[in-house]
Amino acid sequence: MAGNITLEVVTPEKVVVSEEVQIAVAPGSLGEFGVLVGHTTFLTTLKTGMIHYTGADGGQRYIFASGGFAEALPDKLTVLAESAERRRDIDTGRAQAAMERAQKRLEKEDEDIDFARAKAALERALHRIRIAGTKQ
Amino acid sequence: MATLKEVKTKIGAVKKTKQITKAMNMVAASRLRGAQTNMEGFRSYAEKFAEVLGGLSGRAGEETNPLLLPHDEVIKKHIILCTSDRGLCGGFNAHLISKADSFIKEAGEDIEFSVTNFGKKGRDWCRKKQISIRSEHIDVIGTVIKFNIASTAGKGLIDGFLNGEYDEVYVVYSEFISMGRQVATIKQLLPIPPMESDEDEAEDQDKPYLAEHICEPSPDELLGELLPRSVYVQLYSALLETSTSEHAARMMAMDNASKACDDMIDNLTLAYNKARQASITAELMDIVGGAEALRG
């Protein structure tokens, strides 16, 4: 490998990740993309989903991110997300509850509900649960 | 002169008050530290965001997004008033409210105002003044604020702006400058004011930022995604600043109160000692007088 890049995942509340990684893969709105050292400068919005990367020590790590965008530079990938958590910080119980709540809301079709919002909440919860269940 | 017992009770009362103000001072100090950490955590996000947004807006087509376009006629204005929930923080809320008040008065009577409230004090003022309240958020300022509060409120504001419920949106908040200085500030939120191009140009010459970025989707679409978010970011930073300022203001107010308590205790102790001495002298006089009389 030619070298490492810096991965930074930042939310309004805190810096979630800031470390050297070998490769980072993020879910762009037009498709998943991987960033290695020397990547062309690139700016995209992100879908709700999983960012995964190989750390400098070779270990695989997973991060949940939603509502964000990413900027890739030759030596750096910056992700600005509205919410982001490392896999070990995901609260599965909360995600489960959020999923059930969203599903209930979506089932009641007749009522005037914020469909998009409920759907987004469901998507977030499903991704969180999926990532929390990923084997290391 | 007050009797000995009265003075003593009073000293006790002031001492107890001092205990309370001191405790509040300490609570405010620890909350302030928390709030400052939050602000610093947010700064890296805000800076990066501004950088990307500034670079993009230079590239995207001019004045295409409805959030950038001023309404032809401005008759309805909306204010987001950030105040604290509780008092005991000196002139903090008074400054914020008078800022909003003078802004409303300056606008004249033709303009119709509505308000979104963060904090009880501002809401109470709006109720008293009978200004229409669009929504209110209590128990936000002064706590650990989550970003989704800002984004939910921000979304509502943008919807209202696009529906024509109001033509301009301003936020009144307290800017945290230092421990001893917080300034009530008013800022336009919508339509999004144009970036200060002078500054941008100067920076661009140093570093042609984003010049050759590949954008996905197109720059215009990206900008459409980012602009609403920039409103949330602005709102969130206003909430954080107000929150930090509140704790700082309360800390200062409580510090002053504790000092005033000290002064009062000093004065009262002096009065107490004087009264005690006077009573001893009087007693001595009695005894001496009695002895003289017996001998005589």
C-alpha cells in the first residue's frame, strides 16, 4: 500500500473519528465509493448507511452515518454527518424501539403523517441494527 | 440600634443566602464548561461546513435556490428569540428582549411579526406583548442541545418561508465573547444573506478551493442539499452560544451576589459587635453605679 489517508468523521456534537486509515468506503448518494491515498478531489452527499474502513493496524471498523456529505482529497476524507456512531457505540435497544415506532406509524396509512420522516427514521434504525450486527 | 438577637438572626440569614448563591455559581461554572466543550466540538463541523459551502456557492449558478431569493414584498417578519428558561442571571434576558423589542419598533407598524421562542423568559414576554407565537421550545437552552432540535425547528422555518407565511427570518441570540462579555445579537437567517465575497476572494487567491472538485450530484443539486442544512447550522450555533452565555451570565451574577453577601455580613458583624459592646458598657455602668451607691 502506498500510504494512509486521514479519515475524519465529524458531527455537530463531536468529532467521531479522526485517524489514519488504509482505505475508507462510504455510501455516496450516487453509489458507494472507496477512497485510497491519491484519490481525486471529490464532493458528494451521502445516503444513510455504513462507512467502513481498514485502520492503520489492518482492523476493519464500521461507522453508522446519516444526513451528511463527504469531501475526498488526495490525502484525506472528511465526512460531515448529522449523526454518526461507531459500531460499538450504537444503542441497539434504542434503534429497535425506533424501528418499531416507525413501522407502526407507516402502517397507519389513513392518518395524515409525515411519511418521509417516518420512512427516514425507519431507514436509520434498520441501518443501525444491521451495522451493530456486523461481525468484526 | 437593633437588638443583639435581631442582628444575629440577620447575619445567619445572609450567610444562608450566600451559601445558595455560591452553590449556584459552582453549578453554573460546571455547566459552562460542558457548554463550552459542546461549542468547541461544533466548531470543527461549522468551519468545514462553511468552507465547503463557500466553495460551492461560488461555482453553482447564481440565485437559483429559493432560499437565496428575497421575497418581492416584505410584510411579515419572523423572529427566533433565544432566551433562558430561568432568571437569576443578571441582565441576560433583559438585553435579549430589548434587542428584539427595538428591532420590532424600528420596523414600524406596517410589518407583521411572529416569533419562535426558545426559552421561557422570551415566551412570557411575547405573551404579555401579545405577539403571535408560532412555536415554543422550553427546556432547550441551558441543557445539552441535540442537533436534531435545530434541524427540526429549522425545517419548520424553511417550510414557512417557502409557503409565504413570512418573508424574512431573523434570529436574536446572545453571542458568547468571553466569560464577562455576552452580546445580544440579531442576524438574518432567511433569505440566506449572500456570502461576504471580499473575504472569499482573498482566500481563493491563496488556495483555489474546490476548483477541480468532482461533484456528485451536480454542484447545483449539492447546493440545494447544503443550503437548508446551513440554516440548521446557523440556528444550532445560535442555540449553543445562547446556552453558553446564559451559564456565563449566571456565574457572573451569582459571583456578584456572593460578594454582596460578604459585604453585608461584614457590615452586620460590625453592627453586632458595636451593639454587644454597648450592652457590656451599659452593664458595667450599672454594676459600678450599684457598688458606689452601697459604699456611699
